[in-house]
Amino acid sequence: MTGDTVPLKEFIERIFDERERALDITAGALKDKLKEMNEFRLQLERERALYIQTKDLTPIQDRIRKLEDRGSNMDGRFWALGGTLTILTTILAIALRYWLR
């Protein structure tokens, strides 16, 4: 054993010890990462439980559609009323012009 020389057995044991420590560190980091991933997964599941289901949404969509249809019908009625009043006003103005001459 001169200077930098080390017996082969010691050298191999040191390599195995270093690899074992590296594996322990990596295993700990992996365990922490998996724990974080599981927490994130649980958070997503809790959030998904708060989402509205399609079966619950259908009656609401139907009510909204009915309200939109009513609004469209009222718009159409007001257009028809406006057009009718415009025509009647025009006819009355023309009739009064010729009648009052």
C-alpha cells in the first residue's frame, strides 16, 4: 500500500457503498415525488367532484333555451308591431293629406 493504492476489496466496497447511498438518495427523492403526485391526483379528484354533471345541466339548458325562445318571439312581435304602426302611420298621413286638401 504505497501512496494512492487501495486494496481491491476496499475499493469495491467503497464503490458499492457510494452506489447504495446514491440509490437511497434517489429512492427518497422518488418517494417524495410520488407523494406529491398522489396529492395532486387527490386534489384533482376533489375538484372534479365539484363539477356539475351533464344530467344536472340538461334541465338548466332546457330552461335557458325556453327563455331565449321567448325573447326571440318577443323581438319578432315588436318588429311586427313596429312595422304595422309604421305602415298605419304612413297610410294615415297620406289619407289626411288628400282628405284635408
